[in-house]
Amino acid sequence: MADPACTATDQALTCVHGEGENAAIATINPTGEATELPFPDADIATQVGEDLIIGGGLTSNPWLGRYTTGEGPPTEVWRYQPEYPVDGPERWTDATLSQGIATISADSGETVVDGSGQFDSRAALAADLETGEPRPAVVRTTRASGVSYTVGVEDEWNHVVLPLPGPEPTVPGYPDAVFTGRGAFDEYRGDRILEYLGSPLLAVDGTIIIAELDTDLLGTLEPGEEVELVTQTERVDVRTGEAQWQLNRDQLMSCPCAAGPDTMVLTGSEITDVDRFTVGPVALLGIHPDTGRHEWTLPISTAPDAVAAGADQVYVLTAGTLTAYENT
């Protein structure tokens, strides 16, 4: 396939290749069986159950939809097409499913500066996975808050549902619970059932990893003013709200991130330019998931595209190169 855009789930590897009227979706299941589905104007796709989440039209009429697949032509379940333009490159390149929200995104080629730093923004669309109702699109970066760039849908920060890698956490009695930067709620825009202040980074065995930082402090800084960052990372039981451990660092903790049997990997960033409040990644940190102990540091100069943690090795994908490191 020439220049494919691919996504991976535990169900399948899904790649879109070709463009315009010649676009097609190739799906490869865990047994290696491949299927090909012509789908004009598709840019990116990912599988959910027997359906496909597909995005396209970034340069003209951006859209995001859910389609059933089978022996016949794909059938539309829903399709979200915003009324506003979305600035970006020629095609969508990423798709994620998290907390009942489907999100597609691509580098916008623009740099944004706000109270928490300077960062590269991304064009993005998001919709409710079941209904197709528009949602704030949130894409993770290595900036202070750990997330970036909401587009198209106004929502209070309390109710912005954040990407949460890992198995979806479940709160007993609240099957529709969602996790935001201001706590967990019984449903989207519902009542708070768990209070915390920070960015949930990933889900691990009925818990969430939360990174906390006083971002108001960054907003009050003057250009050139030195600041000593202190962040607090916790592993919180979603059933009780109790912290199982706490790790304090002088770096901003964010994603890309991953959790394996014996290691959790987080991205550590620092303010690299105090005049511009520029936040840059400096290291991947190995954290013991049961104790919160910092076990190893891997220096980096750019945020990896993806990170995975196995039993004995950590895998880092950067600029098309996949490197395995011993988990020691």
C-alpha cells in the first residue's frame, strides 16, 4: 500500500490507502486475514466491533462517520459534518476511541501560545461514538495540561471528556461514567461522582493515573521569569477515590504513555524557553505501576509517536523508527 494511514486496536489493523475516488480501507485481523473495502474520500479509519469509524474531506468538507460493514456496501450509522471550516493538511492521519468518543486529528501546521506554554496545534473532530453528536475534540500533547486543542463545540472544562488510553475504567453503579480534568461524572454533562484536579493520563486495572499541576501559576509568569515546577502524579482507585501512591517530580508528566505488566511509561517535559513558556519533552520515565517508584529514565529530544510497554521491553516509535529498550 502506498502512503497508508493506519490505526491499530486489539481487533484489527486498519489502513486507508489511495485518495479521493480511489481511496480504500484495508483491514487485517489478528489471524492475518485481510479484507479490502473501497471507500471514496476516506482518509483514516478504525474498527469498533463490527463497525468502522471513518474520517475524510479535511481539505474541503471535513466529516466523521460510523458505518456498518458486511457482505454488502457499508451502511451509515451516523455522520457528523461541521458547519465550520477546519484548517489542516491534506488528510486526517490519526483516529482514537476513548470514553465513548471518536476523535480524528492531524497536524495543523500551526503553533499556539497560551498561558500554559507554546505547542503545535492539531486539527480535530470528535463525536459521540453511539449517537454522532459533536463533542469537544481533545488531542494530547506534552504541554503543561497534558491535553490540547478543543475545536468546534463549546463546553465547560469540567465536562470536557479527555482521551484515556488503556482499558475503559468502570465505576460500579455508573455504567456511563466519564473522566475529565475536574473529576469523574456519572455521564456526559452529568453529576460529579469523583473529585480530583488534574489530567487523567491512562487507565490501569480499575484505576486512573492523574497528573496534577498548578497551571494558574504558569499563567501568571512574566517572560523570562524562572519557575520551579512541582507536579504530583497519583494512581487513584475509581471506586473509592483513594490514591494508591503519589510521585512528585520537577517535570510535567503527560503522554505518550503506556502501561505494561511491570512498568508504566510517562513522558516528562520541562519549560525549555522561559521567555515563550515553551514546553518540550526531555525524557521517558519508567514507573513501577504498583508502588509509583521511579525506576529508569530514557532521555529524548522529541515526543515519540507511540509508546508500548511489554513484560521485558519498552517499544518507542519515533519518526517511523521502532526501537525496543530493555525494561531495566
